[in-house]
Amino acid sequence: MSVPTPPDSAVPSSGEFAGEVILRPSFSPRPGISHVLFDFDGTLSLIRQGWPEVMVPMFTEALPPLPGESEQDRRRLAYDDIMRLNGKQTIYQMIQLADRIRDRGGEPKEPLWYKHEYLRRLDLRIADRVEGLRAGTIRPDELLVHGARALLEDLRGRGLAIYLASGTDEVFVKQEAELLGLNEFFGPRIYGAQDDYKTFSKKMVIERILRENAIPGAGLLSFGDGYVEIENTKEAGGLAVAVCSDEANNGSGKMDEWKRERLTGVGADVLIPDYRDAAPLLQRILGR
């Protein structure tokens, strides 16, 4: 099917893609790519789908209201703060919450307390998914972004080194990657948030990949649904694919409009709704 491209996409698909793929003016083939970095939640994993529906109400409850401010106003503020920091470690969202409470004349708890409370609430939401994966009543591919496994197999078959970096705590990322059957692709190259949050960032992971493998930034390809990994990849000189996944309707083939707008704004080179066009997209990116 041929899908009209919006004004900001300068390179048409020429019928090579079955779904919607936006190649932006900054896109050009990168045959020298040798290393690939993935975000986790929303980019590969759907185990935590709906997490904003847990975090936003928690923030809204905690924010002292201003005179004349409605609950909807606070929800909107909370959502904007949360999504602006999406892709960074969860603790940064909690630091932002504490700052907002303080600015409004309240006395916030420690950011780590808010993080633990959020994780407690999130665990209740996703418990059935985790248990279903463990018991075998949910197939791993049901909780992977559409087409993700085929993409990973293609990348591995091409001999590219694949990495995973997430703002979620590393212990949870590793557990959930194992439940989804992803360890075979990443091995030990899985990185996530640490208790000492200053010792980890996606930018640090990118710098480590480039340094340890002695490659230029142009040799890096990244896939992510948050602004951080897109921005960090572009700063390093890599090629950034924005996965504008419609998490609540996996496989719909439609882009989440908020992600699309936000990730276009931070310089994504390519925008996709999922991985249905992974094979022709890789051919276009790698030239082979």
C-alpha cells in the first residue's frame, strides 16, 4: 500500500514499503554501520505498556494544586514533565516531581521514595503479563513490538553487534528480556538504570560502544521511541530510527502521533510505526 508522506518527509518510499515509513531530509544510506543500539520499553518490549497511566495519576496526586488549577491542569503538567524525560532513567522523572512539589510550596519526599512507589504500582499493573510469560500462557511475541524478532534475526544474520540500553532498572530489563527470549540477541550487551543513577546514561553507553570498538559515530544505528536515544545518537553522528509504536494497539501499523511529533522534533532520520518493513528498511539503510 502506498501511504502519503507528510511535508517533513523529503524521501518518498517509492512503493518499497508495505506500511508507513518516513525518510526525513537528514536520511542517507549508511553502508558502514556495524553496531546497533535499541531502547527497550516501547521499542521492543510491551510488558510495561500503559506505564504513563500509572505514573501520571501518581504525579497528579502528589502535586499541590495552585489557586484556580483543576485536576486536569495538573494531569497535563504531569504528562508533559513525564514524557519530556521519557527515555532517561526513571529517577529523573521523580526528581522533576520533587522539584515541582517544592516549587508549589510543598515538602516532597526523596525522589527514590517516589520511584519505589511508582514501581510498586506498576508491578500491580503488569503482574499478569509477567506471570503469563513465565507460565507459558502468553507467547513472548505477543508482548514484543510487531516484527521485532524478525528484525533482530536479520541484524544478527548480517553480523552486526546489537546492544540494549534502557532507562528502566537494569535488573528488571534483564529479567524481562529473558522472559521475551531476547538474550540470544544481546548476550551481555544489556544496560539499564543503576541505583547510583549518575553512573549510567544512554549517552555513556553510546560513548562506550564507540570507544571500545574504535568506530566513528557514523557506524552506529539506533532504534528508540524516546527522545533521549534519538538525540544522543544524532549527537554522536549516528543514524536514528524513531519507533513511533502504537503500544496499546500493537500491530495496527499506525504511528503514535505524540511520538511522531516529538521524535521528529529531536532529529530522527527515519520514523516507523513498528517493524513490518524491517527488511526493506535495512536494505535501504545499509545498501545491501
